[in-house]
Amino acid sequence: VVQLRHQELLCINITYFFLNFSFFFIKCFIIKSKKPKVTFPTYSGKFTQLPHLAGTEQNLRYAEQIKKEWMEFGLDSVEMVPYDVLLSYPNKSEPNYISIIDQLGNEVFNTSLAEPVPEGYENVSNIVPPYSAFSAKGQPEGDLVYVNYGRTEDFFQLQREMNINVTGKIVIVRYGKIFRGNKVKNAMLAGAKGIIMFSDPADYWAADVQPYPDGWNLPGGGAQRGNVLNLNGAGDPLTPGYPAKDYTYRFSLEDGVGLPKIPVHPIGFHDAVNLLKNMGGQIPPNNWKGALNVSYRIGPGFELKVRMNIHTDNQVTRIYNVIGRIRGALEPDRYVILGGHRDAWVFGGIDPMSGAAVVHETVRSAGKLLSKGWRPRRTIIFASWDAEEFGLVGSTEWAEDNTKLLQERAVAYINADSAIEGMYTLRVDCTPSLHTLVYDLTKQIASPEDGEEGVSLYESWHKRDNWTNDRDAPRISKLGSGSDFEAYFIRLGIAAGRARYTKNKKTERYSSYPVYHSVYETFEIVEKFYDPSFKRLQAVAQVRGGLIFLLADSQLLPLDVNQYADSLRKYAQSITQLAQKHPEEMKMYEVSFDSLFSAVENFTVAARDLHECLQTLDRADPLQVRIMNDQLMYLERAFIDPLGLPGRPFYRHVIFAPSSHNKYAGESFPGIYDALFDIQNSADPEKAWEEVKRQISIAAFTVHAAAMTLTPPA
Amino acid sequence: VVQLRHQELLCINITYFFLNFSFFFIKCFIIKSKKPKVTFPTYSGKFTQLPHLAGTEQNLRYAEQIKKEWMEFGLDSVEMVPYDVLLSYPNKSEPNYISIIDQLGNEVFNTSLAEPVPEGYENVSNIVPPYSAFSAKGQPEGDLVYVNYGRTEDFFQLQREMNINVTGKIVIVRYGKIFRGNKVKNAMLAGAKGIIMFSDPADYWAADVQPYPDGWNLPGGGAQRGNVLNLNGAGDPLTPGYPAKDYTYRFSLEDGVGLPKIPVHPIGFHDAVNLLKNMGGQIPPNNWKGALNVSYRIGPGFELKVRMNIHTDNQVTRIYNVIGRIRGALEPDRYVILGGHRDAWVFGGIDPMSGAAVVHETVRSAGKLLSKGWRPRRTIIFASWDAEEFGLVGSTEWAEDNTKLLQERAVAYINADSAIEGMYTLRVDCTPSLHTLVYDLTKQIASPEDGEEGVSLYESWHKRDNWTNDRDAPRISKLGSGSDFEAYFIRLGIAAGRARYTKNKKTERYSSYPVYHSVYETFEIVEKFYDPSFKRLQAVAQVRGGLIFLLADSQLLPLDVNQYADSLRKYAQSITQLAQKHPEEMKMYEVSFDSLFSAVENFTVAARDLHECLQTLDRADPLQVRIMNDQLMYLERAFIDPLGLPGRPFYRHVIFAPSSHNKYAGESFPGIYDALFDIQNSADPEKAWEEVKRQISIAAFTVHAAAMTLTPPA
């Protein structure tokens, strides 16, 4: 067996070890970077040519192909793991569309039934037309009300400032700012009987960019698919909390979690303009290329009557995760997971195959190392998830299936969804204890940008996105949700992170990227526009793969608990500031954050002491090393409250949760945040402030308890 | 350092190792057995002379004394851990009593305000009179209805067969058969406005035994104190889920968990006869010495009007656990816990001091070993819990406080409540994986019975209480609740067990023991009647202490997973038989237990394979040993479902829970059991059977997932 155990030779200085090992690993990628297309051969050739929606035969074929190739690459085992979950498809014989109707109910305008197919894909079958997965069926008719982005604050403005009631009406909102499921929930809560979503050029057109295929903007006939669930982490709507296996009890559709009760449909802006220009109120300008300042367009007249025609069917469908493993040499019962989804709305040129290629390439790279005699200290698990687009279903079912194992054994989960959503710089969202590792690692990776030879990814990123005034380092954000790390991080408390290449947030206002979830997400849009040299994808692969390799093979886990302390302090300050907007109530109801700050202080001291202990640890003693690693690994678990957040039993992380108003965004101290939200309009202020106090108490306890896990174990 | 590490010398044959080490440890006790009173000096002298109710100064003094002595015995650390929890005391200026009232409302008979104090204790102050802790305050008046034991089936019989409605009436029930809190709950559900409980000689008199002090029967003026909560594992009623610290949010009394909404009071049978003989219906015979066959006495006339006068106050009160530690030499982050409560209703002669003495003696014994250079492989934690009598509060708050640590690190919890409740033989309730250890250990302990020299405790026990027809071994029962192991086992999934000396169940029908929770529970009742030679207590000490020492110091954890497989199969068969009482419904609603049996089969195979792996384990490899031990330790954790049982969020063990109808009893597959309960009378049979199917699915998943934790870890 070839000896590549750097950590056993270089165990004195942890940083030094990282440098060396990262360099070694990254070289594996760099060598191949001379032929970038060869680096991602499966990406360009095999996995983006055909639509592979979850639950379709083509997506199963891709799964089988991935399984076969992972075995050939040399993994110890690869298995297909099926679940039978609720998916949702348009009815092939009755298409979905929206009509403008006249006073006799005649349809005087109908929205298009499909997107114009891009050149080269004309003969492809099985392209699913734009739809909102899990929409209720129905043909509601009614006045159309425009509600901006459909955010909580948009509905508040409509109802409170403009006194417009949408009960029994159909609402139209533009995509962007928040997760579409939250828009649907808001519409339902407001009493709407249907909701239409459209991609507004103001949000989905980059300046001075042509629509695809001449550029990477969304054509007027394109529309954004997507699920409109409010699962709150439940996975398959019919089997919340348990894996959707053959014997598993399934709720009826009526009792399913998060299924909207009203019809929902997405349209492109060529169709949207026909609805909007016929509405009362402000008529939008015809020049759709320019960004519409539509913020004042809230509130309409109701001259326009529309009918939604929605026939989408829910059906229990078999999905397949592909799970590959490399058995750990010394600690096979410690798992480091790299997972990303495989299912795509159509071709998945960006989402998810730019990420799936990274997983594939990491497997290939690991296989090469294995063939040279290397074997990581810990077990590495690679996952190709299914049905992410239908509510993170494949990854959540597997987390449910393996929940006992993951709770005891999982070290970290790194997510590998779309690797690129822009051409500007790196974007990382991760748990605070991974910050230092991300910085150390990116210092060892080359910038992929032209003209930055000899510049590290860290420097390139730092220059473009400095954190804040109070910290001179590249920005790292909180994890929100909207991808497969959710169950691992938010439900199970496994340290998690994600990395991708992104746009310049300061100048590019659109959500994700213009062609997101449209038929125009092809391999060519990446090859022509996003990353012609494939260097950006390579850099992202180096970050994701580097994290996995370092987490799996370092003798001591490269988790920095001091960073968690810093973050907790910031979050505590920030939530306190929010509460202090109500100084009188805080006094009246005796609301204090002292216990939380005291807990953060305990945590800070314990974290510092732990890192001091690590300095003097006898690394030759395998039990002592394991004990310290267990403390590091289980820290994230200590933030899990089995009781969950109020009304969200599967969101159990007390420090982080997806925002209740936007699943994509991460909220810190979410229990306190939600208790404070809109508290000035509470019907029962005393009860509302009692709930704030209760949530502060839970947060303080949890942080304090987490601090206890960092102190010497007996 | 003296080398006493038998496990390092004798690591070839696990059974052989146990024998030797047990023998060594047990000798420590046996040497001292020559002077039995010296063996338990603190028991006879110091800790049973004064009342030490939870929350009183005397109980704090005892805590301080225990702390001091444990330090002197040589523990590494001992700390007092306070919590501020809801307790309940009679109002000193307004005593509680029950009156018979005439038609004008005059009180024509009042029950006694206190028990006659036993000889020798006449000058003792602070004896709390018999009361029902957490009773609601109030002075309800009404007809008195006798409802036998107040069990679910007793109320069913009253309501369904006799058509008697107790709404707005006061019920009187006899103690016994089930936990008193369940009686209160049943009375509330039936609409009663108050409930009186009495100790019937039929249940609390042993044949041919005199009342104390001439024998160990309950005098007619004695009554059973006790809390009447329905906490379902919540601990302090105002802080469910979180430790009751200074900063902790407290619910209002109205929102507190499990507090009865009606007045409750216990009386002795001298008082009870005055109520019963004046009721309509069957008049009980005057000969209270003989066992009354009162089963036919359900259903009364309502000629008797009574008034309850209850002024008991709830108040948040400081309690103190004493926590002592011996740091583990090799695995300080693995905890073996011996805990028992200290608080007593009055003197606690049996409950709990016969158990607290065992803890004390085990600490002293461990201290002696420490002084000779011994140190256990794992950390041992000794606990003197407070406020057990008020709902397992001290132990539950500490479990909540340390929940993150315990989840990751606790190997086992051994309970040390009353060590003796009879004079017949050993009684053990424990998790199945401890069965083998209990058998192995008791074979090394001498029988305490006269005339059994040279006979082992195992043989003595086996002879008196053989398991069943299908297994030739002493009976071991399921854990129910009613003592401090509850939070550790049922909420956290830590392997747990308890052992005590017990009565002959076949001939002695009373619950616990006649003087239970009365002022007559003195040291003298043990010394004169229960265990004059103190050999029985010594045997119990050897069992409890032996379990702790073996769990803490064995290189491989002495947990037998095959036994769990056997038990799961029995439980699955038994719950299936229960369902099969409804063959038509099972067919109609397609109810099948196949998935559960299939999971049990998986578990059985995985358990067998694990034990085979243990045979060939390289015991010189500390990481491999740790990995196997982790699998053994975390097995119990795998049965925990964070979602909890329906309506009982703190009962999270899928295999075991306290019965919904009797907290004292353990129910296997409680989710399925409760779904099946009284299903023939369900208002919506389809929905009821759907719930049965859902619960079977959860049980099957959980057993299957637990089996996965036993397979090789990668």
C-alpha cells in the first residue's frame, strides 16, 4: 500500500498539514484543467442532452449510468436507493393555461402552452411545459390583482395601506426576492383562489445582455418551473418524518404536508404583459427590455377577469438516489457526505448538472487516489439525489431512512447543486465552524478569472465581495434552504456548506439567473457564456472536493469552534437590535437578552479553551484524538432541539432556519425572529411578548448546552 | 498506580472476564457484610431520622451532608445542582379534609387531619399530613360515587354497563393497581369535580400481619401521600423540555403540564369506612382486617353528600440534586450513571433511603478502590435526586440540562430508588440488552435468604420467580415508570435498569408495600421486619453496584443485543395477537404486521452478526474497540423518535413507554397499543384503523433503522 498519509507525517502544525494536503488534492484537478472539456466529460456529453425530470425513465437511466461509472471509478460500493414519493406532473391530455375571459366567459386570450424550444433541441421529446408542481387542480375565475413579489410585506401593503381584499380573487405576482412557495402560501392566507407568477424583465434581465441563444437572458416565451410547496423540511408530503418505502404509511392527499389548496401557474413575460396591460391601474410600459420599476404597481383595478385552467396531477412515483461509498480506513463509522441532485426540470444545463459534474469528477478523482493505495481516514459518501425539484425529496427521504446512523456518525455534509449562477466570484454559505477551512482551502486554489494568474481564489473572492466593515475577509453567508443540505443541517444538525460561482449582487438584481428552471438551461449556455474555459467550474469543484477530502482525511477535524462563537455573538446582537425597536414593550413585559449573551459568553470561553486543548493534544493516542473529534463533530448536533421550531417540527436547529417568509434565506435565532415578526400588529401583545421571552429562553439554553459539550468531557 | 485492570489481562473471553471482575467487586461488599449495620451506617443513623420532603431545609441539609461525605469518600468532584421547580404543599393554616354534609350543608363528619405518629417520633416536627400533591384547590360538594380502582375499565363499566354518569359528582376510588395520577385523569375525563383515594385493606393488608408497629401492615389511620400529576415525562410542569433555571421561561399555572383541574385527597381506611358505610348500595363489612371483595361494589347510591376542603398550594421552590463523578481513565466521555432520589414524603425509611443507602455505599466502595489506584475506564456519575416524589422532577431537570451530553455520551443509567418492597426475592426491570449482564452478575452474588448458604442470588431468584413457560430463567420485566430512570430511558434512549427486593406477587396482592408513602415508613420497619440481617439490601447493592462497575470498566460494553432481538419478537407477537382480536377489521382495513416482523427479522440477523464480529475483534486496537462500543451504546438511542408518541412528546421510545392507563406499567410498542385500545368502540373506525396502520409503520421503520445501526458501519 502506497503511503499517502500526510497527516501522520505532518501532524504537528494543523495549518501546515492543510496546505500540503490541499495542494496535493487540488493538483489532481489542476493537472486535468489543461483540457477543461475532458475534466467534465460526462457533463458536456451525456447528462444534459435529454430531459430528466424526477420520476421519468430518462432520469432512472442517468442514475444507472452514474452508478455504473462510479463503480468503474473505483468506489467500494454504489447502490440505487428507491423511494415512492408524491410527485406532480401536468396532465398530458389537458394542458394548463390562463385565459382572459369576457363577460360571457369566453376565452379572449390564452397563455402559451409551452416555451419555444432552443435550436438543436427541436426533436427532443418529453420536455415538460412550464408548470407549478403540486398546484391544486381547478378552473377558478375572478378579478386579477397584482401583488408585486407576493411577499408578506407586499400583502401587508395591499391590505393595510391600500385596503384591498383579495379574498375570492386571483393574484398575479412577479417571481424573485423569495421562494415561490412562500408567495403561494401568502396568497392562500390572503384568501386568493388562484395565483399566477411571471418572470418580470426587471428581475430576470441583465442589462446589455441578449435573450438566449444570443445571450443569457430569459426569452419572453420562457417561464420558470418549480414546486410551490410549503414543506418546512418534511420531504415527501405523504410520509413526513419517515422514509417513503413500500411499507410506509401514507397520509391522504388532504392531509399531505404543504400542498397548496389553490391553483398556481407560471407564465413568461410575453404572456404576462397581455394580462398586465389589460388590468386597470398603472399600465406597464411596452419596452420589456428595460427594468420596469414596478414597485408602485401594487394595487390594480379589477377590470380584468381571468380563468386559470389547471389540471396538474399529483402521483406517487418511484425515485432513485445513487449512493456511493469509500470505506474509511481508520474510522469507517464517521461519514463525510458530498451530495447533489440529478433530476432537472428539463436539461438541467446549470441546475443541477453543473453541480452533478462536480460530484462525478470528485468521485473520479477519489477513485484515482484509491487506485494508488490511498484510503481516507473516514468514510466518504457520494450522493446523486433525485426529486430535489419536488421539495428536496430524495435527499430528505434518505436522511429520514438513515437518520439514526447520521445522527451518530455524520461529520459534515457538502452540497453540490448548480456550481454556477454568475460570472463574478465565489459564493459560499456554510456553518460557522467551516469558515476557517473554507478560507484556508481557497487560499490554495487558483483564481479562475482571466488576468489573475498567480492570484488565489481567496484573493480574487476577497477583492470582489469583502464581508463587512467589521471583518476584512470574503463574505460567507448563512445557509438558508432550497437545496439538499436542508435535512442534514436544519433537521439533523450536521455541519454543512455549499459553494458556487455567482453574480455581482450589487449590479445584478435578478434572482438566481435569468434562464433558471426554463428550457434554455442547456449545456451550451454554460459553454458559451457562463464559463467557456470551465475554469470557474473547476474552482468550484476544487472547493467542494477539497472540503470533502480535508474533512474525511484530517486526523483532527478541521472545524473551528471559535468562529461559531463569533457568529453567535453577531446573531445575538442582531436579534437584540430587532427587539429594541420596541423599547417600551421590552420594559413593560420585562424582556431581556441577558441570558442569551451570558450563554454566548460561556460558549466563547469554552470554544477558546477547546482550541487550546487541541494544541497540546497527544495525537499519538487514538482514543484522545477520537474524543476531541467527537466533541467537534457533535457541536452542530447540540443546536438541535427535538421539539422543533413552533409549527415547523422538522426545522430543529435553534440557531439557523429557513426564513418563514422566504425559504431561500437563512434566519438566525429563527424562533426569536418569528416571535418578534410584525409584533406591533399583534392582536394580543402580552401573549406575543411572552412568546418572545420563551424563545429567548430556549435560545439561551441551547447555546449554553452547546457550550457544555465543548468543555472537557468529565 | 496499582494495576487492577483485569480487562487488560483477561480480554480473551468476555464471560470469563466478567466472572473475575464481578467477583472482585462483589468481594468488597461481602467483606463488609459481617457487620451489616456498619455497611449502611448512614442509612440507619443519619438520613431517616427527620422528615426531608423536597424543597424543605432538612432535605437541603441532607444534600449538603451527602456532598461532604462523597467528597470524603474520594470522588473526583461533587456538586450541588439546583433547579427552581413547581412543588405543592398543604396550606399550614387551612388543613385539607373531607366532610360528610347534611342537607343544610353542615359538616357531620370530618376526616382526620394527620396520621397518628409512630412511637419514638412523637417530637418530630415538619411531618407533612397526607395530601395529594398538585391537587387543585377548592371546596366542591356533591354526591359521592365509588368507582373501584378508578381505572379506565372501572369508568367504562360504570358508564357503559351501569349507565352511571359522574359529571358534577365526587368520586371515591381505592388505591392500587395503577398510578394514582391516572385515576385522577380518568375522574377528570369522566367529568367528576373531585376525587378521594383511600387505602383499602383488600389491597394494603398482608394476611396474618399486624399493623405497624407490631407488624408491617398499614394502620387504619395511615394514608398514602403522592403526586397526582399527568406529566408524561415533562419534569417540572412549568418548564417542559428545558431545565428549570433562573433564566428559564415558565408557563403560567393554567398552561402547566399535567396539573389536575379538580381537588384530590387521600384518606386512610378508618376514614374511608365512614364514607363508604353511609353510601347507598352495598355496605362494606365492618371487618377491615379481612380482604374486602369490593369488585362488585362499583356503582353506588348517592345518598351521601360530601364536601372536599382542599387548600394545597403550588409554589416554585428550589431543589438540589447532588452529582458526584469519577473521571474515566480512558474514556472520560462515556458516562455510566447510578442515580436515586433523596427526597421523602416523611422519613423515607424504605422510599427512598433504602435505595439512597445503596448509592452511598457504592460511592464509598468506589472511593476505596480509587484510593488503591483503581480508576474505571469510563466516567461514573452518582446522583442523589431531589423532588422525585413531585413527578421525577430533579432527575428530569438534570436530564434536560445535560441532554446534549447524555445523548452523545451516556452508556447506561441504573436506578436506585427503594431497594426493598418485600421479603421474597429479587425483582429486576431493565432494557433487554442488560438481561445477560444481570444474569451473569447475579450468579456471582450470594443469596441473602436464610438457609441458602452456597446458593447464588440467581438460583434463589430463579426458584421463586421463573420467567414463563417458554424460558427457564428468572423473570425480568419491562421498565415502566414511576421512578427517576424515566427521562433517561424513555426520553433519551439510554439503556437502563432497576433492581430491588420484592414480595411474592402470587400471594401478596397489595401494590408496592402496605406502609408506602405513610409516616410509618421508618428505618425500624426495615430493621424489624423487612431485612433484619440487612442481607437483602446488601444483595440489591451488589446488583446495582455490580452493574455500574461492569458497565464502567469492561473494555467491551456488556450489552447483549441478541436479547433485544428476542424481546422485540415477543413484543411483536403480542401486539399482533391483540390486533387479531379484530379479524374482520384487519381484513377490511388491510392491516398487516408483516413489515414489523420483517424488521424484527432484520434486527435479529444484524444482532447475531454483530456478536459474531465481537468474537474476532482486535481488542488491542483502541479505535476498533471504541467503534464497536459505540454501536452497542447507541442501539438504545436508535429507538428514539424525536416526534414522540401521539400526545406525549416526551415519551420518545418507540419500543417502550409507560402505559397510558397506568404510569407504573411498561407497555411495549405503545404507539400501536394505544391505537388499538378500545378500538371496537371507536366513533370513526376507519380513522382509528388508519392510525393503527400508521403506528405499525413507525414501529417497523424504527426497528429496521435500529438494525441498520448494528451492521458494519461503512
